[in-house]
Amino acid sequence: SDMLRDKDSSAIVAVSDSTRAKAFYQDTLELELTEDNQQVLVFRTGTTNLVVYVSEFAGTNKANAVVWGVGEEIETIVERLGNKGVTFERYDGMDFADGIHRDGAFRAVWLKDPDGNILHLNRMPDSY
């Protein structure tokens, strides 16, 4: 088919400072930088790309910008990020232990990049 269902998509995130964003996505999140032309950074994440670009609208998205399904490794990844100084968001009315929200088999964390973009990691129950 020539429609979008057979095509890969990329997440795209707006930032105000590419140097600061590069340090966060490459060093803190440990993504592989595959392209860097100052205004646009491209990182490999799994089989897809995360595009980070400089925009005057950086930080205006108040919803989740990027989500990773990380499976059983969520606790390990959260611990590693925490050791790098990452703080995790906590939302009213939800239980958070060590930054991780747990609800049955569901696990979730939210963190922000330096521009306030919300990044979400989760482990879905097998029944989803």
C-alpha cells in the first residue's frame, strides 16, 4: 500500500537550546546521535528516530511528547536515570514509589527534558 500504515514514524520534540538538549538526550538518556546540524538533532531509539529541533515554541506542550514501552526493564532504567540526577514527575491522585507509578501490572514514569517536554516510560500488562 502507498499509505502511511506501512511507513515508520518518528517522534519530534521542540527545544530552545540544541547544545543543552544534545547533552540530555545523548548523555543522560544515552540515545545514539545520528545527525546534528545545530538546528536539528536526530537520535536512534530502537528501530525508530527521535527528532529534536530548535523552535520558539519549545516547552509549550503540556502533554506527553514521547513514550517508550520498556517492558520489564522499567525499574532498572528508572534507577539508572535517577543515578544521573533525573527527577520524576508526580501527579496528584496517583501512587508513586521511587518515582514509579504502579497500578496492577502497569508501571509508568514521567520525566521532563530541560525544556519541560514530558517523556513517558511504561510497562504494559501482558493482557494489553
